[in-house]
Amino acid sequence: MAVFGCGGVGDAAIAGARLAGASTVIAVDIDDQKLAWAKDFGATHTVNSAKEDAVEAIKAATGGNGADVCIEAIGLPQTYRQAFEARDLAGTVVLVGVPRPDMTIELPFIEVFGRGGALKSSWYGDCLPSRDFPMLIDLYLQGRLDLDRFVSETIDLDQVEEAFHKMERGEVLRSVVVL
Ligand SMILES: NC(=O)c1ccc[n+]([C@@H]2O[C@H](COP(=O)([O-])OP(=O)(O)OC[C@H]3O[C@@H](n4cnc5c(N)ncnc54)[C@H](O)[C@@H]3O)[C@@H](O)[C@H]2O)c1
């Protein structure tokens, strides 16, 4: 599995991949700190796509085939294209990142056909809170889902503005308001 974008959302996908038994989990980001945190969540490989070609690196880590599942957790056309190209034959691309309304993508149409598989999106992991939160809490209590690792700091409500700036600077994964 390959995950593009290792913020809170991408790291959750990495944690989920390990829980689901993925043996190779490749984290892609342009920020080395985010890649270090992605390793803590269970990434087996990291790729800084500002410094190396993400598609080539993913193919190299998967015997030349590409990843069975590529998760785009940024919401950019260029990283969606990378996810599309880094996918194994008949693999799945999941768009989790939310694009801006004015964004468009262009893909080689014959490749959309010829590569088969699935191109899909996911809203909140198709989660149903009443059904899924108890399961996630059980995983946390069993020590199998490290939710604490997502919380870089706890803050008061009046620190929210600064917390957004810290997030933009890549200094925190998540700042959680405690009331
Ligand atoms: N589908 C859903 O249900 C759902 C739910 C919540 C958030 N989202 C979306 O998921 C996306 C990620 O959210 P987040 O909170 O993790 O954001 P974030 O800002 O914490 O993380 C984004 C990561 O992408 C990296 N990045 C930026 N440009 C990149 C590039 N060109 N190549 C590689 N990496 C790049 C950043 O360094 C950062 O680590 C957003 O688009 C958000 O709106 C979707």
C-alpha cells in the first residue's frame, strides 16, 4: 500500500494499513518530519517526493509492480496522477484528499481502461460512528491503534489560531482543544 500525504489523515491510513495486515506500506510526503512520524505509525518505506520520483520509488519497493492500493490524502491533481501511475495492475486508487472545486485532472484514457482495477473516493473511511467507534475504541484499548500518537499537543480554545499556523508550518500533526 502507498499513502500520499502524511498528515493526520494519511497517517490514519497508514495505521489502518498495518492493522489490515499490509506488509509493505510506503509513505510519500515532501516534508521529512512528516515522513519520520509516518514511520512511527507503521510505514515500512518513506519517499520524499520533493527529492525523488514517487512513482519510481514505489515501483522499486514493490518488485516493479506498483502498490495494490494507493491512497491520495492530499487532494491535488498531481499527487492523484502519481497515485494512478504507482498502482499495480488492477489495483485500487482511493481519493481521500478533498480537491478544490476548480481543480480538474487529465489521465490517459487508455490507461484508465487498460489498468483495470478501481478508482474510488472515500468520505471519512465510509465510517458509521455508531457501528465503528466502539470497534476503534476496542482497538485502542487493546493497544493496537495508537490514537495518542496523533495528538501533538492539547490546547485551550484561545490557542486555536496559533495551532492552525503550527499545522501550516508542519510543526504538529494535530492540536486537540481541551475544554
Ligand atoms: N475524505 C475524507 O473523509 C476526509 C476527511 C478529512 C480530511 N480530508 C482531506 O484529507 C486531506 C489531508 O488532510 P490532513 O488533515 O491530513 O492535512 P495535512 O495538511 O495535515 O496533511 C497533508 C500532508 O500532505 C503533504 N503534502 C502537501 N503537498 C504535497 C505534495 N505535493 N506531495 C506530497 N505530499 C504533500 C503535507 O506535507 C502534509 O504532510 C485534505 O485534503 C483534507 O481536506 C478528507
